[in-house]
Amino acid sequence: MSYGKGEDVAPPDYDKAVSLNHIPLLTNGRSVSGELSAASPERLSMASPESGIRGKHIDPLPFVVDGNRSRSGSVAWKERIDGWKMKQEKNVVPMSVGNAPSEGRGGGDFDASTDVLLDDSLLNDEARQPLSRKVSIPSSRINPYRMVIVLRLIILSIFLHYRITNPVPNAYALWLVSVICEIWFAISWILDQFPKWLPVNRETYLDRLALRYDREGEPSQLAAVDIFVSTVDPLKEPPLVTANTVLSILAVDYPVDKVSCYVSDDGAAMLSFEALSETSEFARKWVPFCKKYSIEPRAPEWYFAQKIDYLKDKVHPSFVKARRAMKREYEEFKVRINGLVVKAQKIPDEGWFMQDGTPWPGNNTKDHPGMIQVFLGHSGGLDSEGNELPRLVYVSREKRPGFQHHKKAGAMNALVRVSAVLTNGPFLLNLDCDHYINNSKALREAMCFLMDPNLGKTVCYVQFPQRFDGIDKNDRYANRNTVFFDINLRGLDGIQGPVYVGTGCVFNRTALYGYEPPLKPKHKKAGMISRCFGGSRKRSSGSSGKNSNKKKSGKHVDPTVPIYNLEDIEEGVEGTGFDDEKSLLMSQMSLEKRFGQSATFVASTLMENGGVPQSATPESLLKEAIHVISCGYEDPTDWGREIGWIYGSVTEDILTGFKMHARGWRSIYCMPQPPAFKGSAPINLSDRLNQVLRWALGSVEILLSRHCPIWYGYGGRLKWLERFAYVNTTIYPVTAIPLLAYCTLPAVCLLTGKFIIPQISNIASIWFISLFLSIFATGILEMRWSGVGIDEWWRNEQFWVIGGVSAHLFAVVQGLLKVLAGIDTNFTVTSKASDEDGDFAELYMFKWTTLLIPPTTLLIINLVGVVAGISYAINSGYQSWGPLFGKLFFAFWVIVHLYPFLKGLMGRQNRTPTIVVVWSVLLASIFSLLWVRIDPFTTQVTGPDVELCGINC
């Protein structure tokens, strides 16, 4: 293994970006030549020539970056700028069918909304028609839903007016608490409901995409995609799960020279490295098998676990034999992976060693150099049939004490930079290690939006819904999140697009770099509805020139104004801004101040359609790749503040998407069938609550930061209903405080005999009934247009209460401690362990955690209150039953919502918790019977016989 600075290499020529790019295969000190195709949809791709390293176990080559390393000079920069002036003559390649993809990353000749501006003759050409279509919900379903929302808002206003103007004198404190809670619930409902006003569906046309960019018999012009897979701890995120994700990526239905898979090992674990090496070997057999027989899904674990007729639609006579052989190969592969896991359970005192006796560089997970290993992508990456495989790259960024590494967000930003240096695909897909590609055409689905000449220029990302395997049929704890993915996100797609949910998302690399989208031409007239619900902030058409001048001068007032506008950069390049060496140097210094001290990476951000320089040598690219993942590279740049994944919250996904939307980008929600991606979710109650706690804590951090959507970004182009959705995303954990108080009120009312509502008249009772009816009508109509089942909707309502009084409450407390007292909380990786003890065995496991204390307390005190209230009514006569019904309804509402929690405590394998709960309820009942025999208001004995203990037993 070689360490060190490497030889000095000539500065790469950034004037030329072609489709063949030299990438090294990192081995034991031997330089390897190889070529990887570029990421340009406009350039023709060629097969990679053979080069010479083959082997099953390949050692990594960590590099220690020299702080005095040489950098490319201003000569290359000037050549890059001169090349930009001639981009149309040099880069545009005539296409056989259809329009060329967008020219440049920030500008273009088409408007994002010009479907109606296309000539009729073009529309008649199938290859030139739009690649996707927005389908509105039928008016017969959506209009009644909107009418009920408006009606519910009116009824809610009248209800709150009545509640505020009619206090309860003998229970003023209870009344005041209940009114405050109800007002907060009303605000929360408005923020959650109105972003669902414009739900849409979308259709894609894969045949048109193929006609335009991937015609049979011609080189594919589809854009390249760099795919990121992130992992940290292989003991919590089993290597077999990660291997299945990687295998599904390598077998995806997309040109192999356009796919690059980067696996981030942020724990620098040798187990992850060795497992990935084994995975690359098995991929040589698995990938051709999948493509030959059109296997779905292409993750072997889930393909072989399907309980279906696997011979359906299979006509190849050799399929059965090939499937049996492949299943044996996979079983042997699993044995090898499991053997590595067993071996890694016990860490040697002297640390791990590689096969050549060299110590593993990542033995100290908090102090190690950056490591990059290319497993596939060269002649050594051919499958068993001699065909090229997609690139597979292992990346472990450098970590040193004293540096802030920003957890997952920092790892993702490191992958962005590494991929830009090595392959520079214009689009990025990020997946969690447990989310595999379930639909092999998922990338093509995304390209229908991102490569559409009209729509693609303004799209920052295409978000796919999360679907899960291994969840029990009843989905006791709402793990599928169906209401969120099938209702909320579809509603946002009709405004400015869905929020980024952390995985299953295809990004436009340009948007991650902080550029703004091209401005749309402003229409003179706009409808009232579009201004209220979908329109952006008003800007006069005559001010566009002024705005452009302001951007050039750098006089940005609002923090959401983007870092760059590519149109402005081009104007400066083609104008008079870079005529002398001083201006060139200032431009280079400005870009490096924002993107970091790497001329290679900075130049890659200006590549119109991706790709790396033709003249760049493998050694120079390798040095740059290692350099950009060094722990000090981001200081003092805009990474994590304005560029890439945004720092400041454990839920970096919300922040990252919010910044893009604030700049004026829009996102797309794509729901193909079958689902594009599938993953695993924690089905155990304790694990589920800890996952929800992490999400809620991230929202609280955003709420208490400068990026809070309540006050951030008003000078940008964020639409008002989109802002409502982001505000709701950040404040929802705060609802835990009024929810906890409101769930406590029934027990207090039953035990004290007081109530939060005075005696109501007939007219007031009509408004109460109308409010409940409007709530039910909203839910029914919402399920009708979305297709969500009533059981899924009800489970979501139940877990909203369970999670609200437990995980959300703790998140608020932890967030306040972190901001006010500086007490940080540790990020806990959600366990992705597979179910090896039987179907849903983990569901019935009881893991005690402090998060269970609040719901357990609420459940017990409400049960006590119910028993006390009924007993008191029995002993008090007929006249006490009337007031009791309202209190009982209130208490049963809480108990019914907490029922899944009670069921979790009393699972079939939870004998000890079951006994505890049963005895608690029994003792509470006895206590209640004794309580109601004494008048709680006068403390006088009501029974006549008091000889024994003062109570008539």
C-alpha cells in the first residue's frame, strides 16, 4: 500500500469536456489506466478499453493530502472561460430525433411551462412530445373536499368564538387550558390542511423518453446518474442489507456507462469494505442474470423471498436451471457475508490488518485518512458474460479530532465532491443503505422530468414515496406513513413540489450547488386562485434587468438569494468582465472561496452537462478526489450553509429541500407502479418512537434556527402554501405540549366532577355536532380522492397521539436544552436488522424506554377516571348520568387513540408487562371504588355504616 503525496501532474485542461474520462482503479501502488464515460446526455458514449487488474480482494489506497499541494493555475482557468464562449459550437451535437437537452445548467431556450407554446407539427411527432403529464384530481372528488374544508373552517371559527366567550366559572383553569389547546389545534390544522388544496397526479411516458434519448441501435444520450448509498455502522446496518441495495443499483435498467454507485462508509469499518468487495464479485453473476431474464425486483434477498409464481411471463427454457444456480450462488454469498459479520464481532487488540499485512487505516474511526477504492468500472469490472458493469466506488472521508464532521449531511457533501471529480454526472440519486431499487426503470421515470426540455430546467429534485417491506398487515404503529406519502406530498406537488424526505430522491446537481433556476416570463394577468394558492411573489416584468444588475453587483439583502445565476455568469463571460488576468484570478478566487480550494472541482461545477476534462490524468483526479474529502476542505467555504446538504439539524433533508424551494426551484413527486424503491422500517414500538424522536428533534432544531420558515426567505420565490407546509413541518413537535395537557383533562374532569364546557343550549349543541361531522367528512373525502384506506388513516390518527405525547414531547425538551444550555444529543442510527426469529417477532418484543412513561401515565389515569366516573354516577343517581356522558366521551377518545400503545405493552411475548398493566388497572379500579364512596368535594363519608374503617365496604 502506498501513502503519500503522489507525483506532480500537469494541470488538467478544463476547456475540453468529453465522454471518455480516465478514472484510476486503486490498487497496491500500481497505476492502472481506465476510462469511464461521462455524464453528458448530448455526447456519444464509447466502450471502455480493457486494463489490467483483476482480483477478488482489492486493498484500498488511502492518501494523506499534502497541505502544500500544487493547484491548477489561472491559465487553465482562462482556457475554461474561453471554452465557455464557444460552448454551442463545441458541445452541441445534432440529435437524430427530438430537441437537444437544455444548454447549460441554469438557462435554456425553453420555458418550464411552455407545453402550449410548442408548434403543432412538433406535437404530432411522438419523440418531441412532453415526457410527462400532470393529471388533476377529478373535480367530482376534489371540489366536495374543498367545500368541506371551507365549511369546516367556518364552523371552527364559530366554535372557537363560542368557547372563548363562554367560560366555566367553577372550572376556570380547566376551561382556559382547554381553550388554549383548541386554538393551537386549529392553527396546526390550518397549516396541515391547506397545503393539500391542489393535489395532482403525474404520468410519465417512458416510450417517448426512449425515442428521444435512447433509440435502439444508437448510442444512448440519457444523462449520467451518480448514485449515493450511505452507511455508518455495519453492526446496526447489516452488510447484507447494504449489499442488496448495491446489487439492485448495479442491475438497474439504465446504460451501464451512465451509472456510478458511490458507497459512503462513514464509520471506516473494514467489515463494510470487505462486504463491498464480496458484493462486487457476486455482481458479476447477478447483474447479467437480472438483465437476461428481466428479473424484478433486482435485490436478490427480496426476489428469492417472493411468494409468487416465479415462472409467470418467463418463456426462456433455461430460466429454471439458471434461477436454481443463481439461488445457490446467493446462498453461498450470504454465508460469506455472515462469516465476515461474525469475524467482526470481536475486534483484535492490535486492530484489523489487510491481506498484505498493512494495518487497516480506519482502525481509529475518529482519526483516519480519506480512502477511495474503485471496485468496478474498468475491464476488471466485466460481468460473467464479458459485458461492462456500472462503476462501484468505496468512499470513506477523512476524520480528525477537533473537526466538525456534520454526521450524514457532511458525508453526503463529501460524496457530492468526490463524484464531481471522478464522474460528474448531472443528476444524483441518494438512497439509504436499506432502500433498494424495487422498480428497475426508476431512473428512467425520474429522467422523464429532469430531461424534459420544458420542465427540467426548473426541477431541483424528483422525490419518490417511501415504501416498506416487513411490516405487519395491520401496521400497528403507522410505519408505512401512507397518509403523509399519499396525501400530503401529493398535495404539495400541486404547489411547488414535495419536501425532501431523505432518501429515494434524484437531484439536479445544479440545484445542490446553490444556483437558481431560470426565471419564467411573467404573464400580465394572473387569476385570483393562482395568486392565493399557487402564485409566487409579485415581480414586475420591467424589473428583471434591475434584478440582474443587482445580482451581478452582489448586493443581496435576503439570505435566500442564490449564490449564482448561470445566466449572469454567462453574461459576464461573454461580456467584458474577464478580459484581463486580474479579473480571471478574482473570478477563480471567488468561486474557490465558495466551493473550496480545488480548481478541478470548481471547474466541474461549470460543466454544462457534466463530465470531466479530457486532459485530466487518473493520478490528478485521484489526488483531487482525496483532497476534496479531507476534513478541513469545507473551511471556510459555503458548504453546508448555502451549498449541498445543509447543516444545522439532524433532519438535514428538510433544510436542504427548503433552501432549494426558497430559491425558486420546484420539485416533482413521482409515484410509479411498481414502487421505485422499498426499504425497511422499525416495527417495534420502542424503535419506532426513537425514530420519530430523531425526526421531531430535527424539526425543533430548524424551528429554533435562522432557517425557520416562519421568518426565513421572504425575499425569495417560495410560494405561500409551500411555506405553510414547511412551517407545519417544523412546529408539529410543539403540538405535544397542548396535546399532553388536553389528554390529561378527561381524567381531571372525571375525578373532580368539573368540566371544561358549561351547560350548552340547543343552538350551541348544533355547532358542536357540526364540527364533529365536518371532521369526519374531511377525512372521508380525503380518503376518497387519495385512495388511502380507512384503516391506514385511522392508524395514522392513533399514532399521531402516541407519538405526540411521547417522542414529540421529548424532542421539544431536548431541542430547548440544546439551544439554551448547549446540551447536545447523540444521533442514533436506526437499526435495520432483518427478521430472523420468525414473522414479525420483533413487533412483540418489549424494550423499555423513557419515551413510554407519558403515554403509560395517560392511559392509567384515564382508566382510573373512567372507573371513578361510572362508580360515582352509580352511587349518585340518575341525574348524574347526563353530565357524565360528555366526560366519558372525552376520556374514551384518549383511550381509543392510545389503544395500539396498550396492545404493544400486552403483546404475546410480553408476559411481565401484561401482568404489570393488569394489576395496575385492578388496583386503580379498587382505588376508584373507595374514592367515590367518599364525597371528594366535602370529604364526608356517604355510607351509614362507619364502625369498621369509616367506609362502608
